[in-house]
Amino acid sequence: MIDLTPVLPLIYVGVILVGTWVFAYVVSLVIRGLLRQSNPQVTAAAQRLVVIIIWLIGVVFAIQELGVGVNALLLVLALFGLAAIVALRQPLENFGAKYFADLYTPFKIGDTIRVGEQSGKVIEVNAMSTILLSEDDHLVALPNSVFLRTSVVNLTPQAWKELIIPITLSGSVDLAAFESEMMKALSHLKLRLDRRYPPVFTLKSRTAQSTDLVLTVMVRRPEDRDSVLAEVNTRLSETIEKSRGGAPRPPPGPEAATGART
């Protein structure tokens, strides 16, 4: 019988390296899917960074299997990670701020806003920046992180009327039935809504796993914004639970898990 004990460490190293390659490949595909709407250069940079980190970790484990000390390699890995974070601090800050702005910043493409000394019409919102068209037809690129640190003034007439509420549904939910049920629920709010602009559902994306919608509601009076938002979130929660066949959850707060934006 062949004794494989001497070569077992090499076998383990091979398994670790193959597993690292598979894991890095899968994670790279996941990142590409998550950032499919982002700038291709940002996506490629994120993929490279994550793949390098995964390979460094995999190599550390492989070297350990050979019985070699890895303290120096771990130090290099830590320094590399620190350098990457420092080098990518601004892009990561802008990228993360974009998703907070999606939920909590009261403007959309087409609105005219003022941020500090800059003002203009919003014509694009990407992963890194928000693009404005100024009154003198100049393009102004504002890093998304600015919106988390600076007051934003929406200059669009009656922008206060609009409530934009992102909704994520399971892919198994009957979309037509959900919208119909939700419209019935919103009919109870008609006295507090602007009758000229009925609630509108906009489909953002749809996959086999989930459906992303945006519900736009126009309120009649500024003082009704918070109460209407809370009521809409409650109706959404109840309708989503009903579509799942479950019992309604307790009413959510003004900024519920549906991702309401005011």
C-alpha cells in the first residue's frame, strides 16, 4: 500500500489553491452582477482588488499547510489591505454614499438642486458622482459623498409633494396582483393625496429572485408628508405580507424596511 503521508501537505496545498481559484471566480461574478449598473472601470477595479485579497488569504493558508511561518506574510497582507483602503477611500466613500443618497436625499434626475455654491439640473446619478447641468450649460460633477456632509436644496417647484418609496419584492410575488392590492390600500389616503397625480409604480429591475419597484406618491399639504409616509409604509408592509401568505407585521416606522425616501 502506497504511503501518501509525505505528499499529503502538497495535496492539501493543491486543494486550497483550487478552492481559492473557484471562490475568487465566483466572488468576481457576484461583484460584476452587483455593480452591473456602475462604471465599468469601477467594477473592474473592485473585482481585481477582491480577487487579489482572496488569493493572498488562500496563499497564506497554503503556506501554513507546508509548515512555513507566515507571520511576515500576514504583516505584508495587513499592510497591503491598509494601503488599499487608504488608496480607495474616496471612491469607496462616494460609492457607498450613492446608495444612502438613493434612500435619503430628496431629489431625482430632472430636479434642479443647489449644493453649496453649485446648482443645476440633475441629469445623471452614477456610482461615483451626481452630474448637474448648470444654467450656463456647464457640466458639474459632485462626488456623492458631498450629499452626506452638505445641505441639499431642491429648487424644483413643489418638490415637497413627492414621496419616492423603493420596494423590493420576492420574484414569486404576482406583480399585477400586488399593484392592484396596493392601489386599493392607497385609496384610503386619497383625501391627503394630490388627486391630479395618482400613485405610480415604476419597475426598476426584475429577476427570477426579486423585483425592484419605485412607488411615487404626491401629497396635498406639506404637513401631511410624515403621516402619509408612515401610512404608506404600513400599507406596503401589510400588502407584502399578504402576498406572501403571512400575517401582517407590526406597522413600521417612518423609514421602514421598504426603504422609504423623503
